[in-house]
Amino acid sequence: MPAEMINGMRDGPGWPAMKALAHTLVYDLTLLTALPAEALTTLTIPTLVLDSEQSDARLRGWARAVAKTLPGGRHRTLPGEWHGVSDEVLAPVLADHFAGRAD
């Protein structure tokens, strides 16, 4: 992530929460390297993989690929900022998913 982006995030209201979670990143990275992508093919739980319209093409591509690899995977692109979607947009999509309703 570019330094300018991090500096901008430091001034935002979410910075304390992100900083509080920073120590968990080592676990995320450990899992990413320990779990081969092929392992996704064994997960059968219905999974909704989301991205936002403003996310970069790389993130959107990863989201589509994960959803395609998961046997019960579905992918949706929602209106929103880079790597973020408003609660008003996200909540009904999640409610439909967990209620078993497809879009």
C-alpha cells in the first residue's frame, strides 16, 4: 500500500480500529501461505464473495476466481468505494445470502 494512502488512513476515524487489528495480520499471512488455492475446492458451504465497483481490477479478479473455485461460491460486485461498501448496500445482500435467497 502506498505511503500516501497509509498517511491518509491515519487521519481517518477508522485508524484506531485498524491499528488494534494489526497484530492479527501475521495470522492472515500465515494462513494464506499455508492453504493452497486447491483447498478451496473442498469447501462446500455456500459462500458469497463480494467486491466493490471501485476496487481495482486485481482485487475484483481475485474475488471472481475465489468464487469460481469454491463449489458453492457466488460472486457479486456491489456499488462502493475501493475495498468498501456502505452498510445500506451490504446489509440486504448479506441478509439474502444467509436466508438462502440468490440474487
